[in-house]
Amino acid sequence: MKLQNTLMIGLLAISVPPLHAYKGDASAGEAKAVVCAACHGQGGNSTIPINPSLAGQNYTYLERALLDYRSGARKNAIMNGQAAGLSDDDIANLAKYYSLQSGKLVNLKAR
Ligand code: HEC
């Protein structure tokens, strides 16, 4: 193979970003989570039984839940409304923030 071709393949490999490279910014998520705290509690530790705790939940699970509420694939009148205005970045940031919080879900993992 000619050297030029080898170099071209190398450059292509470097310039193609991996899929789903953006995995969220926890501090941007924390700022966005102010409205969520009314139901899901401080840091995602809910004190109201009908509202699930989010603290320490898996990043991918949280992201999936919010994407599905936004698209309507997962139906819940409250959360469909809450997720409607979120961008992809908001969802990644919120998922990152809640996945890093400690609480009941984290404690369950330790058992
Ligand atoms: C008015 C109350 C309320 C607000 C505000 C609210 N939620 Fe929820 N949330 C709920 C309820 C109730 C459920 C359970 C819905 C269901 O059964 O699918 C839920 C479910 C969820 C779930 C799925 C949890 C699981 O274990 O599957 C996520 C993730 C979530 N909310 C994130 C958020 C985020 C992020 C915000 C802020 C942008 C927010 N919620 C704001 C009430 C609320």
C-alpha cells in the first residue's frame, strides 16, 4: 500500500468522532435539576413515595428514560411534560448529575 493511502486512512480514523461521545456535564445538570428537585428531592433522593429516587441510578438508564418520556415512547403525563423542553445535551447533563449522586439506590447496590 502506498504511504499516502496509509496516511489518509490514519487521518480518517482520527477525524471520525465516536458515537455518543458527549456524556454530559454534571454541573450543568445540577443547574437544570432545580425544577426536578420539587418532586425527585434534593440530589435525586425523593421523600415522596410516588416520585422515584434518581440518585445513583445508572447513566444510561436515566438518559433512556428521559429520551423516551420526550419522544412519548414512555408514557407518563407528568414526565412527558417535564421532558418535552429538554435538549439532548440537557438530558445528558441531567443523567450525568443524577448518576453521580449518592442515596438509596447506591446503598442498595452495596448490599
Ligand atoms: C411534578 C413532579 C415531577 C417533576 C417536576 C419531575 N418529575 Fe420525574 N418523575 C415524576 C414521576 C411521578 C415519575 C414516575 C413516572 C412513571 O411512572 O413513569 C417520574 C419519573 C422520572 C424518571 C424515571 C425514573 C425511573 O426510575 O424510571 C426520571 C429519569 C425522571 N423522572 C427525571 C426527571 C427530571 C430530570 C426532571 C426535571 C427536568 C423531573 N423528572 C421532574 C415526577 C416529576
